[in-house]
Amino acid sequence: MPAIDRGLRRLRLWLWAVVALVASALAAATLGLWPRGVDGGDDPAADYASTFGGPFSLVDPQGRRVTDATLKGKPFALFFGFTHCPDVCPTTLQSMARLRRKLGADGDRFNIVFVSVDPERDTPAEIGTYLSMFDTPIIGLTGTPAELARIVEAYHVYYQRVPIEGGDYVVDHTATVFLMDAQGRFFSTLAYEEGETARLAKLRRLVQR
């Protein structure tokens, strides 16, 4: 990969890491919980939080349809990535698996959800094989470009295919984990640069609501 391409890619990742950190700081300022006055109240943070989430329909590794309604009833941590990701995705999923174990019995009280933003390569079967490496239950999802566009818009996620040498490509994408409560409402975020102590505290608050 030419040096200028590597530099541009690092710059993009750095900029999105900054966005994730800002979002995380705002969430931390409210103890990981946005106010719920989302019906035209006076709290701008509440209005901002209400813009995350919405209807979607994707497919899991067994070919079953999973929707936003399917996930309701249990909090979930939602992460967007791709199976050929060299660093951010495996690091994040390993961290989520480790945090689930640290929660002990509470670890079963939330779902981890991985949505691939690389539909060209990531078939449902490929996603299932990839997620099996993390030794923890993870719901893997994918869909058509139109179906992915719907959930990406709902969560304000950035992703872009970036060509590399040899005719291959990688996918730049938002590195934030979105925490949603049992009603499918936005609760907080886990930033890629955030320490595990802070992440664990947010997950405890999420599952103990």
C-alpha cells in the first residue's frame, strides 16, 4: 500500500476514533445513560439519543431473519465491522467476550451483535465461522446492500470500501459499540480507545437496569 494511502487511512481511522471518544465522553457525563425525554422536551441530549436505532431486518448465519423487534426484551451491544478486518474488529470482539466473562452471571443478560458492512465477501456462513473464534455467543448479521443501508442510517454509522494493492480492499468503518437497552433504546457507547474498566462499568449499568 503506498505511503500516502496508508496515511490517509490512518487519518480516517483517527478522525472516527475522535468522534467515538466525544460520543463516549458525552455518555459518561450522564453516567452512561441519556435522558429519555425524547418527545419534544427541552433536553437536547435526549433528542440526540433518540436518533439512534430504528427498524431493520437482516439475516443470521443460520439464514434466519433477525429484526429490531427480535432483539427487544434483552439489552444488546451492537458493533459494525467485517470479517477481513485486521485489527479493530477482532480486538473489539475479543474485548467484548472478555467483558462478558468478567460480568459473571450478568454476562448472560445482554447480547453481543455483529453486523458486517462487507456484504460482497461476508456471507452468513462466513460470519458464523468468523464469530466462532471468539468463544462467546455473538449474533452475526448481514443483508443486501439496501438492508445494510437501512441499519447503517439508523445508527449513523460510517463505512467506506478502500482499495489496496493487489486488487483487494479493506473497509473503513465506525469503531464504536452501541449499547441499547431491552426496549431497543439508545443507552450509551463504548469507544474503541476506552479502557476496559470504564467499559465494564457501563455494561453493568446496562444489564442492571
